[in-house]
Amino acid sequence: MTYRQTIFWKLQNFFKKIYRKRSLFLAALLFTLSSISPVVAKVSLPTPIVQSQQDAGLVSEATQLYRSGQFQKAAVVWEKAADVFAAKGDGLNQAMALSNLSLTYQQIGEWDKATKAIEESLKLLQTQQGKDKLNIQAQTLNIQGYLQRELGQSENALKSWQDSTKIYSQIGEPEKLARSTINQAQAMQDLGLYSRACNTLLQVLNKVIDVQNCEKLSQISLEELQKKLEKIAKTEAPTLPIVVALRSFGELRGLEGQLEQSEIILETSKNLAEKLNSPQEQAATYLSLGNTERDLAKVKKARGEIQSYELKALNSYKKAVSLSPLPATRQQAELNQLNLLMKMERWNEAEELWRSLNPQLNNLSPSRMGVYLQINFAYNFLELAEESNFQLKTHSQLPTLNDVDRVLARAVEQAERLGDKRAEAYALGNQGRLYTYKTMQNLPQAEKLTRQALSLDSTFNAPDIAYQHFRQLGKIRQAQGDIPEAIASYTSAYDALQLLRKDLVTINPEVQFSFQKSVEPIYRELVDLDMEYANTLKAAGKSEESQKLIVQARKVIESLQLAELNNFFKEACVEEKSKQIDNLDKKAGIIYTIVSQNKITVILSLPQQKDLIFHTTSLDPEEFKKTLDEVQRSLIDPVSVEETARNYYNKLYNWLIKPIESELSNSQVTTLAFVLDGDLRNIPMSVLFDGQKYLIQKYAIAVTPGLQLVDPKPISKVELKAFTAGLSKIRNQFEPHKDFKALSNVENELQQIKKLGISQHLVLNEEFTSTQLKKQILASRVPPIVHLATHGEFSSSPEKTFILSWDSRINVNQLGQLLQNTALYQNRPIELLVLSACKTASGDKRATLGLAGVAVRAGARSTLATLWSVVDETTATIMSEFYTQLEEAKKTNQNKAEALRRSQLNIIEKYKQYRHPHYWSPFILVGNWQ
């Protein structure tokens, strides 16, 4: 067994043995500690002697010192108070003072002393009696939980907080019960139990947010959530538990990738904290808000929406620094601020801040928070240094790579002392990454450190960080020229990702910002290595070994397709099925496209042919991008010159079809099913042009999100009955209808379907509400076909993927719930969902994810939709043709793709005004084409 196999075997076996415990990413460890007020015992003493003024004065003095951040002085006073209570034989107040002493020691990193104090407190409480004991015991368990979490013992912390919650429930302390419940949610987040954490927080927030569970929350629009939160701000008197719960909830939504929701929730928490006049609560919320704003800046930039979120984040960090009395909060905010200032090239401010921060980092006491503070600093710095467009200012007083090396070495040492193996593995992994950087490059040292990190990963449940370290090792081996070993390491990274597939989609960690940045590249880099080495083996005559790599490449890119959809929904809603489409249809060829930086690979699977056919074409990335842009531009514009555009359609044909043209011609294939990659998803394959004919004139065409389908079923076995609904009118003064025009031909479109005998009843305009839609679909007993003729938009964001109804915008989650629930109620899945007037969002390169997302969420076996808006008269004509051809296909044992093909050809041949591809090509069939 190789080193790689040994490590992965250990990880896999450990992972299988544990219960369904979700993974922990670094961001979950960077939640800022909110102010933890010392507990002060107010009890009735068993004797008539009243607590002396000296005793009360000590407690008051220690409390004030703690709250002002003077922890060293507070510890001295708490210790003195404990001694005074001990001398008086007052065990209960002595236990109180000792628990507060432990809490104070935690703030200054005196972990041994903190542990000793809390153990003494709990031991004393075992001998105490009376009703006041329970209150002190609960608060002491809370403080023990804080200590355990800070020492990396989140499972123990969760148990302590669960015990304290039971006591608070028993003695009727609702505010303290809420705070203890929030603490549980924090521990659950540490353990990666995000769903449980979310629902636990809702126990505190249910009355103010009025949402039953977190699944329901995902289906609420941003506007509806905003209204609920505004109501809280207006009607609720702010309390500490509500402020902290909202902050934790906002942080959690950010971790789950729901950044817009996170921002709205954190803004509410901030506003309530201001009313409380609690500087630390305000500071902690500003820090969380800054993190969300920083992440939003990255998302907006990635989607081509230029926003000023970086400035907002910078301002939030500055406010956190100015308000917080706690060093940990200030340091985290300042480090994040430093990273942003460098990214924004505000060098003078960055240099000044680094001069202040550097000595603080050098003097950090060993603590979990301190270790992750250093790791986070190093990670963000390396991310910045590796950005292609970032140039670090030379000869400056900014941090250097040597500074980063020292910080990470100290983090490794401190993590080892704390016994926090996860933190140690993170630090070692980042140090190994540092030694792959060009100016620090030392590949043997990088490999050594990375292997040390992997060895630690295998000793605990860490596939979440192991996949990152395996990828890093793969990069190192590739740089060293050992491609087989690089493939082996990348394969282990991929395997770890597959173990985590259901977990990955729920997290958007601070140190691994986005799916596109941290997860997707692993799939693509492995595929590139597979294809490169497969070509090498093929040239060497080793076809069998070459085929194994091609099969793996196809499997990996298929997994990526599913992962992208799961990431779109931020939940694992797409499961791999046992049937593969290339084994189902003897007249269908499967074409898989893989787009890399400077090449495109086509994999062809032909029915009843064992070996896959593959071809790689080198291309200029700029030429490829320009071609796709020109194709899209010409298709969206109905007055573009078709003859000119055909030159670009022909280029695409030469890249995608020409290399496999002879194999297709020699086969019996009549249907082509495309699994498209990247920006090719925005192009209808029907327009590919061979110089004489469009591809649609030679083959029926379908698109599938992956090689796995949900229970395919031929149209010949489907009853042609449809539920039809549409919106022909627009409410001009109604905000959800803004920017949309009336679809005057919708009623005609639906009437023509009715004339064919396919539908019985039309749901139109005022009847077309989400509530009525559900009732009408149920009343019609969920026919196999659901046809919705209304405006809609597909986007890379599920919140912005919607169809228009009379009273709202129904987003993809709401539509999916409506259709799936009614289908499940009747135990009858939807065979075909038709969305005849939708379009992809302008400027959104990944908008077709929304189209695939609608298909998956609706539970429909097939979806017919449009990539852009066309004149609704054209739509009505094509839809009428399609249903006519669908009836014919059912009689002649053809498939749905062929029915669509014939309807498009009839439009080209019969209607001169609609011959331009703008009119007929946007209609694409997604999913099961049979």
C-alpha cells in the first residue's frame, strides 16, 4: 500500500465509523467571542449573617475590571474573593468566584490556571445544597464550555452547554436559557453540524423570525426576510440573547453561502446592539458584518457586478476595532483590515497598521483563537500574493513571506502545545504551501511539510482539510515532473471531496472562499492531468491504460457537474443514479466537452462501443472567448447578419464536432446528448454549422447536466396530458413585475395546446398565483406535462432564478417545492416541464446553472426552456409545432429531442421571417430526451 493509499484509507475508515458528523472548516473556528459577562452570585446565605461590604466590593471590583478588559487585575481580585468566601465557609460563592476566575484566565491564555479554577468550582458545587446551587452550577457549566471550546474540545463544550441548558429550563431562566442554547449552536458549528446549529438558533429566534426550520428559511425571498427583520427592529425590545443569536445566525448563513441573507441579518443584529449600548456586542457584529461584506465583494466581482463592498467591509472592521474592549476581536478585525488595505493597494495605511500588528502577533499567548488568528493571517496573505493581478509593493514595511513563515512556525508550535491537531495540520499545510511560492520555492521542504499535515489529518476526522493537502501534494509532484504520482495525489483529493460531497455545499469558509476557487479547480486539475497523461499513453501504444484515465476523467467531470448543481442550491439535492445515459439509448451518442485554459477536449461515447473516443484541440483562450461572445451576440440580436455569424458557428463546429465527425457518420446515432462545460452551456448546440448545414438539420439534440439521469422514460410510454398556466398581462405599478412587458400571445399559445386535446383548463393571469397554482395542479391530479407560459429568469443565484406569477416572483426553491410536493402527493413525477418565455440573466456567465437548477428542483425528468427571450408570437408557433410533433413521436416511437428538432426545422422551412437562429435555437431540451 502506497503512502497516499495509507493516508486515505485511514481517513475513509475513520469517516465511516463516526455518526453523521459534518466537517469543520477554518471559518467556523474564527467566530469572534462575544462579551462573556462574569457570573455574580446573588444568593440567600444559610445563616442570618449578611455578606459583608468587603465581599460585595470585591465582586463588584472584579466584575468592573473584567468588563473593562483589565483581565490581569481582575484575576487577582477574583482570587482574593475566592479566598475570602473560603475563609467564611461560603462554598457557593467561592465556587462562583472560582468559575469567574477561570473565565478571566481564559481571556489571558492561562489555560492551566483556568482549568484548575473551573475544576475546583465544580468540585465545590457537588457538596452544595439549596435552590441557589442550580443557578451557579449552570453558569459554571457555561464557563467550562467556553474553556473546552477554546482548548479545541468542542464536543465536550457542547455537552457542558447542553447540561447548563437543561438546568436553566428547569429553574425558569429564559434569557440565560437562550444564551446557553446559542452556545450550543456555536459548538455545533465547530463540529460542522450546520443544519443542527441553524435549527438550534431558530429555537431562540423562532418567535421573532417566525420560520419553522432552516429549510423553510432558504425558500424565503430576501424581500420577505427583510420585512420580518424590520419588524423585529421596530417591535422588539433589544435583548442580549436576541442580538447574539442574530449575529450567530448571520454568521451561519454566511458559512452556508447565503451572503445576502447574512448581510441583512447582521445589519439587524448591529442595529439592536447599538440600542443595547454594548460596545463589545457592536464590535463583534461589525467584525462579522465586515467578513460578509468582504465575501460579497468577491462574489459581486466574480459575477461581473461591480460593487463597493470592500469599502463597506473596511469601514466595518474599523468600527469593530474602535468599539471592542477585547484584544482578540480587535486583532482579528485589524488583520482582516490589513488584508483589505493591501488588496486595495492603500500602502501607507497598510504599513502603519502592520507596524502596530507585528509585535502583537509576536506576543500572542497560546490559545485556539490566537493560533487560528495567525493561520488566517498567513492564509489571506498567501491568497493575496498568489493573485495574478496583485503586485506586492517592494522595499516597504509590509509583511514579507519570511514574516509569514515565522507566524506559521509559531502557530504550529502553539497548536502542538495545545494538543489541537486540526490547527497544527492547518498550519503545517499552509507552511508547505508557502514553500511552493515562487520567491520561497523549496519543493522538498514543501513536500515534507505537506506530508506531515496529511499524517495529522489521518489521525482524526479531517477529509475536509485532507482534500486541500492532497491537492497541494499533487501540485508539488506535478512541479517535480512526476505525473503518475501527481494523478495519485489528486485522485485522493477527489476521493476526499466525494466523502464530503453533502457537506461541501453547506459551507462557504473564510479561508476557502468559494466553490469556484477551492473545490472546482481540484476536479479540473485532475481531469487535465488525466487527459494529458492519457494522450501520452495513447501515443506510446498503451491504449488500455489510456482508456482507464479517460474513464476517470469523465467520471470526475461528471461529479463536478453534480457538485456545481449542489453548490447552486447550497444543499446536496442531486444524487448520482445507477443508470448512465450512454447505456440507455442505442441511437444516442454522448458528447462530453471539457474546457481547459488553452485547450478543449471532446469525449464521445457511442452505443455498444466499449472504448471512449477522445480528442484534444489546442486553442487561443482569447479567440475562444471572442468566438463565444460573438455567437451569443449574433443569436440574441435578430437583425444580425446570419452569413457573418455562421463563420463563428463553424468555428465551434470545428472545435467540437469535426474531430469526431467520421465516428459519428459511421455510427447509427440519430440523437446527440451534450454534457457541456463552462461557457459552452450558454450556447445552443443546434447552431453549430458545418459549412452547409446546422447541426439540428442532422441530429436531434439534448443537453444534460450529467451522465446520470433520474429514471429515464420514453415519451411513447407517457400520457400526453398537460397542466397549462400563463401570464399575458403585466401589473405596471407592481414591483415584482417591474421591467417586464405583457405577453399578448400567451393566451393564444395555451389555447392552441388546448385545441390539440392535451390540456383541459387554462390558469391565466389573476388565477396564476402561487397559492392557486398549487391548488390547480393538485385538482388536475398532476398531469405528466406542466407548461408555464410566463416571464422568468435563470441566474447563477437561486434567489434570482424565478418565474413571474400574478402576485409575486416564484423563485426556484419555491417552484421546486410546489411542483415536487404536489407530484409526491400523487406519487406521479413530472415527465416534462415547459418554461416557454424565460431567459438567462444578462451578463451572468453561469446563468444556465439556474436552468439546470430549475429542472432538478422541479423533479421533472425533462425540461424545455429558452436561453433568451424571443417574440412571444414565435414562441406560440413553436410550442404548437412541438406538441404536434410530440404526438407524432409518441405514435412512431421517436423521442422528445426528435419532436423538438422537427418543430424547429418546420419553423425554418415554413416561416421565412423566423429562419434566423435567434427565433428557433434558444429552445433547448434539458435532461431525459427519450
